[in-house]
Amino acid sequence: MSNLYEKRNKIVLPFLIAAFFGLFNETALNMAFVEIAKDFGIETSTVQWLTTGYLLVLGIFVPVSSFLMQRFTTRQLFAASLTLSVIGTFIAAIAPNFAVLLIARVVQALGTAIVLPLMTTVVLLVYPAAKRGAAMGKIGLVIVFAPAIGPTLSGIILEQLSWHFIFWVTLPFLLIALFVGMRFIENVSEVRPTKLDFISFLLSTIGFGGVVYGFSISGERGTFLTTEVYIAVGVGLAALIIFTIRQLKLETPMLNVRVFKYPMFTLGVIIILAVMMTLLSVMVLLPIYLQNALMLAPMAAGLLLLPGGVVNAFMSVVAGNLFDKFGPKWMVLSGMLLAIISLLFLRMIDLDTTSIYIIMMHVILLIGISFIMMPAQTNGLNELPRELYTDGSAVMNTLQQVAGAIGTAVAVTIMSITQKGYDNPIVGLVEGVQNSIIFGLIISIIAFIVSLFLKRVSTEQGKQGN
């Protein structure tokens, strides 16, 4: 462990680069939705699949990561992840039509689905528990800062270039991460012969895929009240219940759901799900509002969202160091209060809202989120025994992406339903964005209540303390 800790920066850095651009890709295209819709002659609700489809693939394949981390070495998985990301990004850059672009996003997502839980597990194995806060702060920076900065960077690119260059700009960084990773990453986990339970994989795919697909098509249809939505979500939930029962009966489960018997892990997961639903829904809503309601150019809209991303990057690292000293409870409660205040004020945006107002509320929201994500995640994972690290990180990363996909789809659906009730599409859009933000506000209030029950997990002998 001490030898690995001395090499921690060289081992973790390539993961941070790879994960940053994987998560950057979640929201980078949000600012390009309007341009892509025009280029391919399709509706914006169809273009939404470039984001929700990406999240859907993450939701389906991240659960398999626990099996992969037991079956293959760290270096093998990192190489596979980056290779998929590079191939997907290249295909997206040259995509001649929407179908090819969507396929490219699937390949990209496969790479991200491997690297996210792998990065979390590597940090847990390389850093001792007492020093994980600062390390997880760096991961928190990537998890929140990357999707937050996506619309800004893509907006700047779109000012002068086509959406294709969002991918061309990303490609060199992925190649650098691959090169640096293969030079410095060491195998930190134990490999043992494990077989993938195909029935579990099938149930997991139907379960997570059905739920995400059901909510996603509600955004395309502009309503939750369709038979197709009911069937997809219903079948998905049924498959997840059967999947859970099967994991409890298997001697070597694909995904060990016994991690949920640890209360602080479970509370941490609930809080993180609420935050991801809120964050990614806002990351979709604000670019649409800024471009279609306030009529800002992509670059101007992107720059308005830049301060929030920059402040969040700084505060994520600060939050990691504070966690090591003070624990999670008051940090998470403070962060939730800031998020709730921000959403209350964002709820009031209209056609006369100033740019300064948007910037301030966006900054407050992302400061709040930086105080929530890392403490809730680290505290929960610290409670798990070493043999459950891979399962814990796989569960947490899976549900994060599923929650983000559902949050995005629900927000777009609420906006679409509201907009249909107005003759003036601009007024309807503003009202739709306001109503969608209420959805995030309600979820945040629930998460605040859950946060009241957080306790600090002791780093000594697995005991818990207040």
C-alpha cells in the first residue's frame, strides 16, 4: 500500500483526464442541440437521445464493471476504456448523419462506463482511509466540473466552428491520457477467475435500460401518460427486483447488492442520486433557456455558465480537505441549503432576467453541489469492507448515471408538457423551464431531509461515529 501511495499521482492522473472527458461528453452536446437538429433535419426532442442515450448505455454497462474489475487487470481495463473512447470520439467527429452520431455516442459511453468505477476503486485501494477525502475531492471535481463545463467549452467552439469540432478537440486529450496511463498505471487490484452470470446481465440490462428508456421517451412524446412509458418503466422495475433477488442468492453475484446493508453507504447513494438528477436536469435546461428564450449565441450562453464551473472546480478540492477534518454531515447540509436557495431563485427566471442573476444562481448551485457529492460518496464508501470496494463503486456509479438520465428526461418532459399549453412558444418555454426547476427543488428538499441522518464513518476498525 505504501509503495502505491508514493506513486498515487502518476497512477490517478490518467484516470482523472479520461473520466473528465468521458463526463464532459455527457453535456458537451447540449449547447449544440439546435445546430445538430438543423443539420440533420430532426426535432430537438430526438437530438436529446445523444445525451440520454449516452447515459442509458452507462446505466446498462457500469453494473458489469464489478465483474470486469475482478476478471481483468487495471491496465487492461484502462486500455480498453480509452480505446473505446478514442474510437467513439473519432466516429462522432466524422459522423455524416444522426444514426452514425448516435452509434458513436454509444461507443464513447462504453469507454466511460469502464473508467468511472475503475477510477473510484483505484483511489480506494491506493489511498488510506484517513486521506481519501482530498483524493475523492479530485474525483468530485471531475464528476461535477466536467458536465458543468461541457456547455461552456462547446459554446466557445460553436462560435467559430461546427459541432464536429467538439469531438476533434476532445480526441488529443484522450490519446494523451491513454499514453500517460499505459506508462504509469500499475495493477492495483487482485484478478481472479470469475464468470459473468448472463441471466444477471440480461436482467440488469432490461432493468436499468427499461427505466431510463421509459423516462427518455416521455421527453420525446412530451407526456408521461402513454402506454409505452408505463410498459418500459414497469418492465424495467420488475427486472430490477428479480435482478436484486438473484444477486442475493448467487455465491458470486455480478453486482453485490449487500452493500446496501451499510446505512451510511445507502444514505450517501440516495443523496448523490438526488444531486445528479438536479444537476444534469439544470445542465440541459439552462442552455435551452439561454439560447431559445434569451436568444443568446452559443458562445455567450456558454460563457455565462463558465464561472459556476470554475468555482465548482476550486471548491471540490477544498471540500475534500474539509471532509478529512470535519466529516460529512454539516458539509452536506450546508451544500443542500445552498442548492435549494439557488433553485428557489432560478425558479423565478423569465424573459427579463439579467445575465448576472443567472451567473450568481448557477455559481451558488455548483458551490452547494461541491459540498455534497464528495463527502456523501466518500463517507459511504469508507463504511464498506475492502472486498466490497469494487461493488460499492459500481453501484454508486451506475445509479448516478441512471439518475442523471432520468432527471434529464423528466425535466425535458415537464418543459415540453408546459410549452404545449401556450400559444406563444417562447413564453411556454420559460414557464416550462420554471416548472422543471420545481422538480429539482422538490428532490433537493427530500435529499436535505435524508442528510439529517448522516453520521461520520470512523476510519478505524470500521466503526461509526457522529
